[in-house]
Amino acid sequence: MKFNFNHLLMTVCGIALLTSSAFAQRGVQKEYASPLDPSAKPTPIYIGPAFGFNIMGHSMDIPTFVNDKLCPNFKNASGFGILGGLTLEYLFGDVASSSSALIFRALFNMYPGSVTVEDKKYPSMGPDAAVVYSNVESTMDITYNAATFEVMYKINPIPGFGLGIVVGPSFDYIITKNRTHKFSLIEPLNAQFFDDREAWPAGTTFDATRRTAIIYDGEIEDAYTIRFGLKAGVQYEILLGSKLYVVPSLAYNFGITSLTSAHTWRVSPIQIALDARFAF
């Protein structure tokens, strides 16, 4: 089937016209507080659920092993999490023609991360207890969950059009802040880690094959309980009558504070969300 640019252009224009028309109608169908009060205006408050996804970026540069300068560092973990909660929007000015608002969100956010670094010069025990130099990898998995409160200022730069720009602070209270650090032999397949407790950090455990060492599994050391971020992005309001609209959005939430006091470690997700807001 041939791609028809004219059809695509007509579809886009149609959506824009419908959205513009819906914006023009917002507030025309007035909800009267009382039959005796014909001047009653539509509510400027809209509330509803919000959900979406976090495409994670953990910006960091921390050692895989403390006091071991020969091992590579953990850098720039990534991950994929979810978000969900409630949203409230307060429109400024006349509801039918408002182009600015404050948006409040109370959310649960998952900010996970994972990073793997490799090394090819690690001595291990081969057949007949001979020393062989093996390929190894260090992996850190991060569990980082938060209760979030956001305050966004929104402006629609084109009157009567659903495109909006949002910016504002994001406050996180960290509920879970754990990490798991594993150190694994990749090859040769017949190698094992030496059974030398003095050579390993305190608390290290091994799996049954002695090819994976669990270096650490617990709460992130010196982690803060509060995260503060600055969020900015774009959204598009799709009105479904005068009482309901849905809002897909794309934003970047830059972590201003560090995750831990021991290292510079910023958590900065790209957030893709969808809000549904009903007239209150």
C-alpha cells in the first residue's frame, strides 16, 4: 500500500481542528451551582489518575571494589520503571480560554538501574589448582523507589491548541534504596574463585559453583532519604467534551541532589506519562 502524504496531512489537521474546537467549547456548557445563579462558571479544577514509565539514567562513577584502583568503576546505570498516582490541575483565568495552569501530582515512582563492567585480567583457580587469568564481570542492580510530589507550571503557547510546556520541581521521599553487587567469572568455564576469605570484602558469599561472588546485598551506603529534581517537558491535551480530557506527556526529571553522600550519583529519568483529568 502506497504512503499517501495528503491523507496524513489531512488527518493531522483534522485532529488539530477537533482539539481546537474542543478547547473553544470548554466551559461553554456551564455547570450551574444553582438554578438561581445563572452566572455560575465552570470549575477550574480537574482531577484524575496518572500512570506512565521511567526510562532511567543513573549518572555515577563509583568503584566496584573499595580501595582497589585496578578494578573498573560502575558508571551510568540504566533501567526501566513505572509510575502511577493522582493528578490535579488548576486553570488560571477563564476556563474556556485558559492557557496556563498549575499541575500537582502525587505519585509512586520506580527508579531502578543496572550496570555491568568487565575485566579480562582477574586471577582465578583453574584445573589442578593452577592460576589462570579469567574474564570476569561486576554487576550492580539498583532498587530505588519513591513517593513523589510534583508542582508543574503549564503554559499553552498557541491559544486554542492543546500543546503545552511544563516546568517545575519534583520532591521524592525514598522508600526503598537497595543495591546488589555480584562478581562473576565468564570464562574459562572450568575456573573458580579462590577460597581465600582475606582476599574478599567482609560479608562476601558465593554460589554453589564458586563462579559468582555476592559482594554486597543491602541498603545503599550513606544514601539520602530525600531526592530533589527539576522537571521540564511537553504535553498535549486531548479534550473529550467539557468535563474530561487526557494528557500524554514527555518530560526530563533532572536529579539535583545526589543519591548518596559518599559519591556524586544523580538519578534523572525520562518520564512518559498519561493523565486523565475530570472536572471537579
